[in-house]
Amino acid sequence: MTALAARYEALVEAGELRPDSDQKRAVDRLVRLSEQLEAAPRRGSVIWRALGKKPEAVRGVYLWGGVGRGKSMLMDLFFACLDTPSKRRIHFHEFMLDIHDRLRAERAKEKGDPVLPVADAIRDEARLLALDEMVVNNTADAAILSRLFTALLAKGVTVVTTSNRPPADLYKHGQNRELFLPFIDLIEERLAIVPLNGPTDYRLERLGGMPTWYVPNGEEATAKLREAFFRLTDYSPDDAEHVPSEDIAVAGGRSLHVPKSLKGVAVFSFKRLCGDARGAADYLAIARKYHTVIIVGIPRMGPEKRNEATRFKVLIDALYEYKVKLLAAADAEPAGLYQAGDGAFEFERTASRLIEMQSDEYLSAGHGVEANGG
Ligand SMILES: Nc1ncnc2c1ncn2[C@@H]1O[C@H](COP(=O)(O)OP(=O)(O)OP(=O)(O)O)[C@@H](O)[C@H]1O
Ligand SMILES: [Mg+2]
């Protein structure tokens, strides 16, 4: 039995994962992929050199379905169990930022098609690419994806990816979509399309109807949010001190420290997020990267806190735009956070969004945004 099959079975056996027939089917497919990848001779190995040809790429997998179905969980399990050093797991959005950086560097050399050397470099770094949360919502990505993936697959890279949409719905209503259609054909032809769309949103189920907005700040609220964090990430509360932190890149070459970051969930204090001169670029970086954000210590703000209130408004706009789930501890309900001062009128929309963000409908929506124009 492969490591993946054994691991999955053990988790179901232990009651950590509920039996789910869609997940089982997806695991079977990923098990087959693990076997193929582990059996395939390394690129450049003696066997291929003797045969005088290049290895065919092993057929990858496109896992798609509604939120909380376990796509990222299964992909991570697959990735962790895969016995090869030549693997890379990255969020799709970060992957594309990296690609655009590399393309820019290649173009500056003025040496023909920049896509080929970039694909070469990616291939040399890893034979298996695991891309979480594929979503196409800008023309720059849409324009490059078909040629990039054609080159990657031709060079023997295997791609495993997750998405909330089937391939045919990627970049739906996007500008110049006809130029994007070859990418959809490529994905449908070259990857196994595996739906993971059972009836249960496990993330929502794990929150078990817990409130997402706690008043007031204090020990009780902190304890509740800690519990939510552990439910969402499976991290043992005993190890609370060891939850990893990370620094994420922000447009403009800056970075932002995230004190706690695990499995797409980030924890911040209000002070860190809105107390210093942070702005839209920071908040968008957070909104793109995390499906859930937990903020503690949101104060009631008077007129003297207008800068904090403005930053908080920009932060909430970014989270809302990307349908990021928000859990928070505050000293007031949303409507009571900032009632008098510059911009208090505009803040009413923030309060209204904060209320909507507590609804089941919002909580069960997918992370990310629709393509431009729809
Ligand atoms: N069969 C299961 N039983 C119990 N919990 C599960 C099961 N499958 C997944 N989960 C848990 O549900 C949560 C959501 O899963 P996951 O993050 O993989 O969803 P997803 O499909 O990637 O969602 P999204 O589209 O929002 O990224 C995780 O905490 C995961 O461990
Ligand atoms: Mg996911």
C-alpha cells in the first residue's frame, strides 16, 4: 500500500476524517498518481539517456469542488506522502507572481520567447507542482497560462491543483476570454479532472455554528478564538506556542509579518494590522493568501483614532472582496466601533459588511474573486 493510502485510512480509522465517498475516489486517483511518480525514472537518468528520449509527463490531477470539501487537505496529504525530493507546493496566486517576476527578468534579456526559459527553470526546480486554489481573475495571468502550461507539460512537469470551479468556468466573463480557452482545453485534455463536491462543507461544520464576532475583548473571547483556530487547523492546543509565523511578500517589495499562520488561517492583533502605517497593498496580500483571518483586540474607536478606523475600513474591504472568513474579538458590535469622527459615515458600510461576513451564506462562499467583469 502506498504511504498516502495508509495515511488516509488511518485518519478515517482514528475518526479525524469522516468517511466521504467523493474523497475516497479522489484519494484513489492520487494514490495512482503517487505510484506513477514514484516509479517514473528521474529525468536525465541513465534509462532515458539509453533510450535516447525524454520522459512523458505523468498525468496530473485537477481537484475541484465547493469550499471546505477537503481539496487542500487531500492535496497536502498527497504531497507530504510523496516520496520524491523534486516537489514544490505553492499557492496558485504566489506561483503566478513568481512567474511574472521571472518573465520580466527574461524579457529584459531580449532573447526571444521568455516563456521557455522560465518553464525550464521551473522544471529544474521540481518535477511535481502542487498548486492550491487555482483561480484566474486578471488578464495578465489569463494571457500567459496556456503557453506556460503547454511548455511545463511538454517538459515533463506534473501538475496537481485545486480549484472551486471546474476548468470550463475558469476566468468566466473575463476580458478577451477567447484567448484563454486553449488553456481550458489543455487542462481538460492533459489532467484528470476529479470533482470533490460532496454535500458537506467540513470547514463550516468544524466551526459548528460558533459565532465569529466576540464582544468584549478579553480572556473569554481569546479562548473562543483559540478554539476556532485549533478546530480549523487541527493544531493541538497544547502546542499553541509553536504555531508557526511567517513573512509574506507585499506588492512594492515590502513584507508583512504574520504572527500565526497555518493551513490558510492567519492570526493578527488589531494593533499590528491597523496601528502602523499599513495600506491596501498589505491588506490585499493578506486577503489573497488566507481563506480565514482572526483578529484580536479591535477597540472602540473615537475621533482621535481616525487613521486606525480608515485602515480598518480598507482592511475589511479587502477581506470582503476576497471572501475571506473573519473571526474577531472587539470591544463593540460592528455598528458601535466607530461612530463619530472623520469618515464615520463611510464606516457604516464597513459595519454592514462586518455583519454580512457573519452570515452562513458568506461563511460558505469560496475564497477569492470572480473574474473581471462578473
Ligand atoms: N472527511 C473529513 N472529515 C472531517 N474533516 C474534514 C474532512 N475533510 C476535510 N476536513 C477538514 O475540513 C477543513 C476544510 O478542508 P480543506 O481546507 O481541505 O477544504 P477545501 O476544499 O480546500 O476548501 P477551499 O475551497 O475553501 O479551499 C479542514 O480543516 C479539513 O481538515
Ligand atoms: Mg483549499
